[in-house]
Amino acid sequence: MRNHKLINIINTIVASASVGLFFVIAGIALNAPWLGLVAFIASLALAFSGKMPVAAGAGLSHYRNSAAAMNNYEPIFLNQWEVTLTPPVGINAGVGNNGQNLLLEQVKKVSGLEVDKNPGVVEQYYKFAKRRYAGARPETTTVDITIDFEVNLNNANSAYTFSTIRQWSDLIYNPNTGAMGLKTNYVGSGLITEFNKAGDIWRMIRLPAIWPMTPINALELEYQSTDVWVMSMTFAADYWEDTWI
């Protein structure tokens, strides 16, 4: 602790001397070299009174020098979230609230939330000297969100998670009949909320127009396997509404 205090005193004197040297040079130019001495004394007085502005920086590696530590700022845990999917009208109500609640319960993982877009970079050259600019348009204005679901059989021996997503997909293309649907009939919506451990929401991503864009991943059956099926579906989101605190 004493060594740290001594180092701080030395750093303060050096910083004050630097300020004084600057004003000495300025004073010589103005034919007033005494400005340097005045500045040096004033810098010392301010520094040891604790009122002198300090250079920007994180400071020494100590708990007290961290605002996040001293104010108990909570980290963001990647398991503190929920997703709500609302399939379009027409999904069999037998799977529960138009499939919404059971889908929520069975969600395991969400990936592909690339909603923070940027136009990227364009380059020009003067001879071999490169200059760069922000681009004039983002590469994409949509997102493709992949959701993994646990799959269970209910008391009626129905794989209700699979049934809900399959019914939704059939509104786009039904492989049993060849029927194809219009977007107005197969578009649903989604909502992803992120929160702290107390349940206080800090970010909400609304997905007003989503629909299944890939086939349900195939079952890989194997006699020696002890794995359970995790169903995966990628949803196309044409746009989103992102709000945060």
C-alpha cells in the first residue's frame, strides 16, 4: 500500500512538472517564463487537493476502480430469456392455445439473432494508399432465426411440438397433398425477451412476420443410440422491432 502511495505521489509530481514545462515553453514564446513556475505550483496544489482532472483511463487494477464492481452491475446471462411464437390461425387448437404455450415450454435454444446490422465497408485507393468508407446499404435487411425444440409425446401419444410446427409448415407446402399456401395464410409472429435474474426486461425483439423457411430436420434413427430428438427449424423474419434500455 505504501509503495502504491509513493508511486501515486511521484506520478503526480511528474504530471505537474509536465504541465509546468508546457507553460514554460509557452511563457518563453510570450516572453513570460514565470508562467511555468506558476503552472507547476498550481498543478501540485490541485493534484494533492484531489480536484485536478485526471487523464482518461481505467486506472490501477483494483476492485474500487471498477464502476461495475462498486455499483454491483449485474452481468447478462445467456440463459435469461424467453421466446414466444404465435403460429397463424388454423393450427390445431388441440396442441394448446394455438400451439403457443407448448412451443414456449419446449424451446431449447435460439440462434441467428443477427439484428445488429451494419452497411459494411467500401474501399478506394490513391495509388496504394487505401481509404475506407461505410457502405451505402446493409448486405441484408432480414434475419433467419433457428430455434431448437425438445420433442415429447403427450398422453395421447402425440408429438405435439412436431405437430404444431408441421401444421405451420403445411400451410406453406403440404407434401401429402401438394397444396401450397399464400403468405397471408402462413405468416405468424414472435417475441424474444431478455431479462435479468429478477425478471426485469432489458431488451425486446419483436418479430411481426415470421414463417418456417427450412424443412424440419430429419430423424436419424439408430438402434445403438441413446439420444433424444431435438427438432430444429429456421424461421424467416422479414423485419423486426428491437427495443432496449
